[in-house]
Amino acid sequence: MRWLKAEEVLGSRCPICGEPLDQPGICSRCAAELRSERRGNLVYLGNYRRLKGVVRRLKYRGGFVLARPLAKPLARGVVEAGWQVEAVTAVPTLWWRALSRGYNPAEVLGRALAAELGLPYVRVLARRYARSQTRRAKDQRAALRAGVFFVRRELPYRRWLLVDDVWTTGGTFRAVERALRAAGAEAVYGAVIAAGKRPL
Ligand SMILES: [Zn+2]
């Protein structure tokens, strides 16, 4: 009865094409068609409009069945880029959010990606709580964001692949990249499921 259980949680339709699922997660046709695209230091699987159903489902408990079909094409993109990353980590979520959800979707994807690449996944980052940012001016928001991420242990590697679910403006990525570089990282590359129209 495992399949019924997954179906209850995830719905019976493919989050990309909307057709009935022939396997858990993503239908076999869409899974086979997933290719990574690359812009600068970022690999991603497509634009947000096409992939927002996938991004949403990964946030629900049980959404981790999606991690592997997403990680496979992303891993190919990372290898083809020739970045020579040494370890994988994910943009951290707030601890209470991870606690209420049971997991951090970016970390679930990051661990699947590390497994595909044969690299270690290392939890090195943490995130401070910052008050609601909706009333703040844009440059103040950026300054605030830069301070909310920090490295919580000595970095055991120098070349990192940073994983998140979505790339919107790149502000989060740059803030985490600054924290990693300040702690001694020499290269930081990114992998996400979906990116906005112009990712970089
Ligand atoms: Zn499909």
C-alpha cells in the first residue's frame, strides 16, 4: 500500500505536465526530459513557471521522492561544467521552520545531489532569525540578509556546491557565498531546481 500513501501526500498527477503519474514523483517522460542549463556559476533545470509545481511539492513531507529525479540531471550539469567541487551544502532554513516541516527541502535535494556526484554533503551553515522584512527598503533588506547566514564550523573543504530550491534575484545565494568566502572558501557554485527568467 506504499503507492497509495505516496499518492495521498503528493497527488496523482505529474507536477510538471499535469498528466497522471506512472511512477512516484515525476512522470517518466518528464523525468527523462529534464536537462540542466547553466548560466555562469549556476546550474538549474528550467524556469520557475514551468517547475513551480515541483518546487512546491518538495516542500511537503514525502516530497523527497522528487529529490533523486531532480538530482540526476543537476549532477550531470555540474560534471559537464567541470567545476571540480569538493563538497555540497545547502542554503539553511530557519531551525523552527525545519522543525515544523521535519526537513529542509534544499538539504534533501543537496544530499541527493551529493550522492549522485559521489561527494560529501556537509552541514556548515546556519541562519539567524531576522524580523519580517516586508517594510524595509531594498538595500536595507540586502544588508540584513547578508548578516543572517553564517558558517558555524571550520570549513573542511575549499570548493563548494551550494544548493537551494529556487533562484529568484540571487540575493540569497550571494549572501551565503559571502559567508562561505569569509570563512575561507575559494569557489562557490550553485545548483537549484528553478530560476527566474534571467538568473544572473
Ligand atoms: Zn510529466
